[in-house]
Amino acid sequence: MSNPPVADPLDQAAAELGPGGDLAPERDAEAYRRRMQRRREVQQQRVGERSLEKGLVLVFTGDGKGKTTAALGLVLRTLGHGEGVAVVQFIKGGWQPGEARALQLFGDDLAWHALGEGFTWETQDRDRDRQLVQEAWQRSLQYLADPVRKLVVLDEVNVALKLGYLELDQVLEGLDLRPELTHVALTGRGAPQGLVDRADLVTEMKLVRHPFREQGVKAQAGIEF
């Protein structure tokens, strides 16, 4: 996925002015202050012109680690604002991750469902996997349509799509069930282009180095689960 071109004049101005610090070309303090003053003016104008509020479709994909972790950061933020959250985990199952234990203190504000039975090489049963994914999707539809849930996380749903256990049209139609201000985060490798095109935010995690692959380090509590 390549970065989209910067088309808005204010965005272009902000990019040209830069973030400051040692990246700014000015070495004179007064010249630097003028650059940063202009940068602040541009930023204030950018923020002032963008007042739209809507429920967002957020996709976290790519081969790198951190997709579920990013979604869980949104979970914590949303719960911190006193809003309801639902997490439906596809594929994953058979263990209770640390985050599920930690977030139990939020009580009924958080609904958490791990509705898989593990990776394909563990289950070794395509029909059973497909059945569980479809059951998880039906549960997801209930939460997507529920105005009590400000955020719905569909964890590893991209993998379910990639494996053919869900149809893209099913997911796109489900997204349309949301109340106007409900956000949904979809995680997992291999997000299909149709979902990427539908999303408001897409972050692709890039794998640069991984201790399992390079060092033979096993999955560890607090890092992987």
C-alpha cells in the first residue's frame, strides 16, 4: 500500500513547514520561531476546518506485529470515556489472552468473545472452522447494530476473509448496519482491497524483525498474548 498524494493546500503547507526541531533548516532562533508560528497557524486552520464526526472503519493489516494491539488501544481509550465496546475474535480461541483478563474490570461495558478454536494447522477441520467463523459473524452483526457499543473490534476477521470462510460482501453489508457514530476496527493480515477501499483509516504493519523468526524466541505472556 502506497501513501496517498497530499492534495489539500493546508496539508501541503503543513508538510512543507515540517515538524520542526533539527529537521527545520533555520539555525537562527528568530527564523525558527517564525517557521513554527506559521506551522501553528496552519495547524489551527486545519483543525478548525475539519469538524465532521462519524463512525469510522479502521483496518489494521500487514505482516508486522501489532494489529490486535493497535485495536486494543482503541478499546482502552473508548472504555476510558465510559462507552461500550464489543470484541469478537475470529480464528483465535482455546486460551484467555492477558488483555481479556485485564479488561474484565470494565464489567458490562466490554463484551468479549473468542469464538475460534485456533489456527488452521491446529484445528485441521475446514468445515468446523467455517462454521465457527459464520457463528462469530452472526454475533458480530448483533454488536454492529447495537447503539450501546461505540466501538466494535473484529479481530482477525481479515484472516477469515482471506481463508474464504467469510465473503467480502457479508462484511461490507454488516458495516452498513452501524449507527452513525459507531466505530469498527478490523484486524488481521491480508485485508482484501474491497475492504481497504471501504475503510476510513488503513494502517499496514510492516515486518522488519521478529524474535520468533530470527532468534527462535517463543510466544511470551504480555507480548503475544
